[in-house]
Amino acid sequence: GVDAENFGSGNTTVTTVGPVNVTTGNGIFALTTGGNVSVIAGDVTAASNTAIIAQQTKVAGAGNVDVTAGNVSGTTGIDAHNFGTGTVSVTANGTVTGTFAEGIKATGNDAVTVSVADTVTGATRGLSLVGGTGGAGSTATVITTESVPTILSFCGLTPPKGLKQITIGVGGLTLQ
């Protein structure tokens, strides 16, 4: 797999050209303590751990967390977390599967956006989405590009920490 950790204030960027397949450990682990985190990957599979983890861990950090991937499968498919004041964006261009937990877990204190093009499934739920502190950017958004995508077991719609808006849109959405 790929492990990129920046304990300074700079940015962390991971870009993969081909598929990432691991039997132990995470497929991609990208971390920063203040700067932006960007993961751009094709297909990522982790047999015994999370496929993609992208984190900005500094509470006072203003960096954004952005993940774009193809087909993803792991114990958790994609875990994008921003402990600071920046945004979180996840774009899944293929199917996403969490074999033990969520398909996609996106958590942040500002705007959180998830865009899915295909089915998202998880053992516990397909999508956990938490965002917002009550500020101007306090929104949680799910955007679908498929005519009727399926997210199996959606969670996170209770407005946490002053979340002002939840948008589910574009082509219709099947929640199961």
C-alpha cells in the first residue's frame, strides 16, 4: 500500500497510476497536521483493513481533505476525516464496499460533500456523513451521477454540531 504522513504544516498528496491491492494494512493512508490532503486513485482494495484513509488531524488546521477514487473495497471503503476547519470532499467514480464497517465515512467540521457514481455498500451502513459546526459552510451533501444510485443503509442525517443543510440530489437516490 501507500503510506504518506506529513507531521508539518504542509500538504500531503497521493496520486496512484494503477490499482492498489494489499492483503495486510491500508491500501492508501494519507495524513497531514494542518495542510491539505489529496488522494487521487484508481481502484483500491485492502483485504484486511481500510482501503483509503485521508486525514487532516490538527484541530486548528485549515487544510481540506479531498479523495477521488474508482472502485474501492476494504473493511471500510473510504474514511475521509478533517479534525480542523477545512472541508471534506469524496468522489467515488465506481462501486465502494465496506466489508466490516461503512462503505464511505466522511467527517468534518465544515462542509462535507460526497459524490457517488455507483453503488455504495457497507456491513454496518453504506454511508456515514457528519459535517458542520454551524458556520457558513456547514452543509453535508450527497451528489449522485447515476440515474438511480444505491446507498445501502445511509446514516448521519441527524444534524450534528449545528449542521444547517443536508442536500441529496441530482438523479434521484435509493436509500435501503
